[in-house]
Amino acid sequence: MEPDVLRAFTSRMVAELTARGLDQTTAFQAQKSVLALATGWTMMPNDPAFRHDSPEESFLHCLDAVIRGWDRLT
């Protein structure tokens, strides 16, 4: 992803999260954690270790866990 595109995406995500009550620092950290999860998840369909798993179900389960964790921090 081009740096300008990434910067714009991050700015938009942080703005959306701060609009929901998170302070800017926490919002940025939350956005980074979800981005890392999504980036890692994109590798699962190509990883032989996950060939028989449902990557979509796993991603949603992990995303729910990340969201619950951030709810506890705020």
C-alpha cells in the first residue's frame, strides 16, 4: 500500500473510532491491532497449516476477541 493511501486510511479509521468515544492514542492502537489481524488473516488461505480450517470463521472469532479486549481497556 502506498504511504499516502495508508496515511489516509489510518486517519479515517482513527477518526471513526474517536467519534465513538476512544481517545486518539487508544484509537490508533486499536486500528493497528485490527490491521495486524487482517494482514495475518490474509495469509491463512495460502498456509498449509490452515488448509482445513475456515479462515473467515477464524478471522471473525479473533476480531471479536480483539474488540472485547479493547472494550476492557477503555
